[in-house]
Amino acid sequence: MGRRGLRIVAAACLAALLGTAGPAGAQDYPAAGRTIRVVVPFAAGGGTDAITRIVAEHAAKAWGAAVVIENKPGGGTMIASQSVAAAPADGYTVLAISNSFVVSPLLAEQAPYDSGRDFTGVALLASSPHVLVVNPTVPVHSLAELTAWTKAHAATASFASFGRGASNHLGFEVLKRRLGVEIVHVPYGGSAPALKDLLGGHVPMMLGDLQNVREQVTAGTLRAVAVANETRLASLPDVPTVAEAGLPGFTSKSWFGLVMRSGTPEPIIARWNAAVRAALDDPAVRAKLEPHGVTLSSTTPAEFGAFLRSEAAKAADAIRLAGLK
């Protein structure tokens, strides 16, 4: 065989070797001794953090692997997202996301990432309706009373959010325009610090995730004015919907999911998706998630990708409606 023939054979062997390297590596995932980082773009203690930890713990036990949670709040969740976009596409860095993942880039002058281009969906975990709550020192019990109180306290009225571009920020921006009032936005680095200041009376109101405010409403340390859901909630049956209170068609929810950097091998994406589904089907996991008041989901990576594109389109419409920049 001549030199040219040897080069052809060598090239064919190399191509075959490279062609099998990806799937083989994916089958060995996660490799022994390697740690998987799940980056949460909020402070510890919030809804995204709690739900992600429960699911990640189940995956870690199933695989016998080390899965650690890394909280990286700030920048409307873009700091965490950018860090994952810059990580290797090898499946060892996962990003926990919520609504702000698609909203924040739409609000940024120069977004550091493109949610559709730079990431691929793994799975939707759950969703949670928002509850309009106030500190009990605020003398309002209905949406009409809140509107009147806000107009009378235009100089000091404010609302808390999980962060600029978070689901409850955008939802409240739309709500206040539907009510015809001006309320100052006070962003926090997650739901836990926002709730702390709301309970302390430093900020009067918020659209809070059901799982974060239900106990406080029941205990009387917060007052629920309305729920931003299509129907009343079984856990708060006496609280009317925003639509019942006079604003038809208004809803606001948080959702939670996992993504990885684009280019991550599909078998690894599929393995994480299967791990999420197994976790959400586990009665023990469901029992842990039940107190959080969330509706659990089960999607394929393709279905979650379509969901993210739909949410991005809805967010763009809401931003235009609210007049945000």
C-alpha cells in the first residue's frame, strides 16, 4: 500500500474513533470523581433554590455522583447565566432558570447571552402562581383599596421583586399599568431577601410565589389581596383572583427549569431529562415539593425548548405593554 493509501486508512480510523468518542463519553457520564455544578441565579432559600436542590439531590443519589448547588445572584440572573454560557459544554455545569432567564436579556442594553442561541433546554420542573400580598400595616384588603392607597401615597408606594427582570417584577409592572398607578420598583437578589424586607415593613407589597408567602398569609404576617391565577387556589380559597377583583385576563406566575450550554452532547441532555422525570415521579420528592405549592411538570428537552421560545415571545409583548426599557 502506498503512502496515499496509508493516509486514507489512517484518516478513516481517526474519523471512526472521533465519531464514537462523544457517545461513549456520554454513557460514562457522570465520570467518577467529577463534580456537577448546578448554578442557581438567586440567593439561597428562595423558590428556585429550594426546588432545584430537591431535584438535584435525587439525581445525585441515583447516579452516586457529587452534585453541588452554587448560588450566584445578581444582574437580573444574567451573571449566573453568563458564567454557565462561558463554561465547557461537557454537562458538568447546569443552570437553574426561571422567567428572568428569558426576560432579562430583553431588558438589557447589551445582553451577555442569547437564551435561544447559547443554551439548550433540559427540562421544565414546575410552575407557581403569584399572590399579591401586602404588609399588614398597609390598610388595604382589596385591589380597589390598594389602588386608592397607592394613589394617596404616590411618593412612597413601592413594590419588591426577586430582581430586575424577574417574573414578579414584570408581572407587577403590567399590573400597575392596568391599575393606572405608579409604584416604585425595589429589586432584591432573590425571593428570600425580598420577603424578609416585606415582612419587616421596609417595602409594602409584592407579587410573591405561592410557596413563599402561603405560610405567612395563613399566620397573618402577610395579607393576601388577590391571586394572579386563572382560578382561586385551594390553599387560599377565600382570596379572589385578580380577574374577580376587576382586572380580567391578568395572570402572573413563576416557572422553574434546567438548561445547559448549547453544544452539550444530546445523550447527556437526555440523561438529565430522565433524571428530572424520575425525581418528579418519586413520591418522596413529590412530598418534599408539595409544601412549596408548585404544579409539577414533565417535558422532553424539545418540549421545554418550545416552551422557552414561547415564554420569550410573551415576555417581549409584556415588556412593550409595560413600556419597559
